[in-house]
Amino acid sequence: MQNKIIITILSCFIIIDVVLVYLTLTITPVKLKRNCFTFEYGEEISTKVEEYVNANESILKSIKLNLKGVSTEVGLYHASIEYFGQIYDFDIEVVDTIKPKVQLKKIEFDIRLGEKVIAKDLIKEIKDQSKTYVYFYNEETDQYVESKSYTTEGSYIERIVVKDEHGNQSAALRVKIVVSRNKVKPKITGAESIVIKLNSQFDPYKGVKAIDDIEGNISNRVKIEGTVNVQEIGEYLLTYSVSDKDGNIIKVIRKVTVEE
């Protein structure tokens, strides 16, 4: 009789163990919250298991999170969790849906006729997580250009937009471009008065430079009126002149003294 009772008790324990094993194999205590998790570009990708899994606290401690193949760049990546040898796959998608935020240096700019103005130079600040590009935008033609120049004096209303490398575009910002003819004269240097010796060599162009505020070095346009006779003692006047493409002319008179 006693043996029968012992056998019955042992049989119950075996049945309970079998049931528990069955339940363990058929009913998982781990469930993914979803199959794909989305993060915004620049946002930190969570490494917390509880962000991806529904499970009680004791089970969460036994779950291993695998994010080795996940990057912070825009794209779709494979990830997984592991619980007692069971692998649960899911995806992580990094997206960029935020438009760049832009601030202009000012709303009106003065430039010279023929001067190239670069859209990026008109921007004070850009807030975006990715690489950005600045354009002048023509709404009528849907054209984007990085720079512009003007052949006619006047006021122009332009629109500037910023695009990031993932295709997000800022709102168009209106700027006023006032174009006027350059009135700044070039400068001539190296044409100061000089004293030279009788019968010495003298090159009136040597050391003379002409610089324009827009065009830069225009020394090759310098013209000279007057001559110097190095074989005769006396004072000679040379007139140096140069003009830029806007018609601004500068003249410098140079006295050359020939002495014994």
C-alpha cells in the first residue's frame, strides 16, 4: 500500500514536470512590441531591452539584445533578441523626416553689377542633423542654383531654400538683392615720384601694380602717358591710368627727375 502511494506521488510529479515543460515550449513569456522600430536620424537608438519587449522584470534580465548590425545612418537594419536560445528577429529603421531650420544674416543685400553672390553666404545659421545644401530657388521653373549674378542694375526678390542630404527642404526665405554699379576706383601703387641718374636704365612699368576691389589684379591694363629722356637732365611727368570693367578710372601723376 505504501509503495502504491509513493508511486502515485512520483507519477504526479512527473506529470507536473511534463506539463511545465510543455507550457515552457508552447507558451513564450517574451513578446516583441512590434516587428519594426523607427528612430529619427540623430536620435539615440535605445539599448534598453524593455523598449523592444513585453515581459516581466525577471525575464527581461535574461534577454540578450543584439544591435551589432544597426547603424545610426538612415536605413533599415536587422536586430534581434535572444531568450534561452530562442531568437526573435525584428527591424530598426532610421529615418530623416525633419526639415532644416534656417536663419538669414539679413533680409536685404547690396551687391555690385556682375558680382557673383553665393546663396550659402547669405545664411547665418542652419539647424539639421545631416549635410545641407543652400540654393536660390525659382518657383516658376522649379530650378535650384547655388549662385547668381546680375547684368542689370535694380532690386531683385529671391527665394533661398536649404536641402539636406535626405531630401528634406526648408521653407523658402525671401531676400532682397539690390544690384548697383561698382563705383569704387582701382588703386595704383608703385608709381611714386623718383630720382634717377643720367643715362641710367628706367622702366616706367617696373613695380607698378593696379588692384581692383572686385576684379583683383588688373596691372596689365595700366596705361602711361608721357616719356622720360634718361639722357637729358630734367623733370618729367608720367600719367598712369587704369579702368575697371565698370568704367571707374584712376589716374596718378608721377614725377621722374633725371640728375647727374
